[in-house]
Amino acid sequence: MENKRENNKIGIEIDLFEIFGILLGRIWIILNVGLLAALACFAVSRFILMPAYGSTTKIYILNKTDNTSVTYSDVQMGTQLTKDYAELINSRYVLEEVIRKLSLDMEYGDLLSRVRVSTPTDTRIVSITVEDNDPVQAMHVANCIREVASGHIQNVMDIEAVNVVETANMPTKKVRPRVAVWTLSGGVIGMSLLCVVILVQFMMDDTVKSAEDLEKYAGLSTLALIPMAQDESGSRKKRKKKK
């Protein structure tokens, strides 16, 4: 049993080394394909895909139970309700009102897909981020959502005020597509796919190419090798052409 296990381990090691040798022998082809794939992804992300810009505005919400002081229960309650505020911001009432005010050529679902509401942990600050191909429009939409949502939150949750922490700015840097990520991913995917193709071709090829292959797969040892001179091989090729 131990001898069989050792033989299996040796066979696996030989196969792994053989696969590594096959890939190493084609390393320049793999690198060239990876480079071409990376350049293609760079060109697509840099010149073809439409860039998207993100503008963020922040609001501060605190539910006061008393006009003069803020208790710890108010702070804790505000933290627990931030998810409710996020749902209200993404509500149909708020977004459709924004579409009406700004005369946007889109439906509720289209605007909803461009809005991202986040609530940092252990805070009462709500961030509203809007993505759009036009940076100016992203800023206007974010500010309008903040204004409409503030009034809607006050009416629904019956709170005193929603304070503005930060107004939306006009973004100067695009948030997607990320050219570096696209380029790196394209190169890695291109090389990986080519390695898979090479390995599949190797696994599907069952022809015997050498005496070592004959001994390895058929268990037969070669008695002798007949060398073929270049002149002889050339004459055989000419005969085949004449026929």
C-alpha cells in the first residue's frame, strides 16, 4: 500500500511539473495575450464607456423630545431610525417629486438606481449620493433630493428639523468605470483564459510524441530508435507532393 501511495505522489508531481513546463514554454504567448486584453479593456473603459460622476450631500437628523435639551434616549433613538430615514429618502414620493421639480426625463426606477443612501455606523448622519453622466446634474439632483426628503421626513416622522451637514458639490473625478481596475482585470482574465485553453488542448492530446510517452502511458519499453536524416525526410515530403 505504501509503495502505491508513493507511486501516486510521484505521478502527481510529474504531472504538475509537466503542466508547469507547458505553460512556461508558452509564457511569451500568454504575456502577449494578457497585454492585448489589458489594452483592449483600457481602451473600452477610457474611450467607449460613459463616465459616471458621484455627488454627495449629508444631513443630520435628531429626534428631540424636549425643546431645550437633548437626552441620551434621543441620540439612541436617532441612531436606530437612520434606516427608516433611508427608506423615506428612496421612497416614490420623494424621487417623483424631484423628477417633477427638475423636469428630469426619467422614471422613478431610473432615478432610484442612481441614488445611494448610506448611514455610517453609530452616527445620525445620512449621506445621499447621486451618480450621473453629467456632474452638474448629479449635484443638482442630490441637493434637490435632500430638500424634498427633509420635508418628507419631518412630516412622516414628526420631528423638528433636518439639519444640512454638507451640500452636494460638483464632482470633478468620475467614480466609474475605474480604468486601472478594468485594465488589470482584463490582463488577468486574458492570461487565465489562454492558460485554460492551453491546458485543455494538452489534456485532449493523447498522441505519443516520444519514447518516454510510450513507456509512461503504454508501459512498453523501446528497444531501439531509428534516426531520420534531414535528406531522407525531405525526399519523403517531395514524394508526397508528386503523388
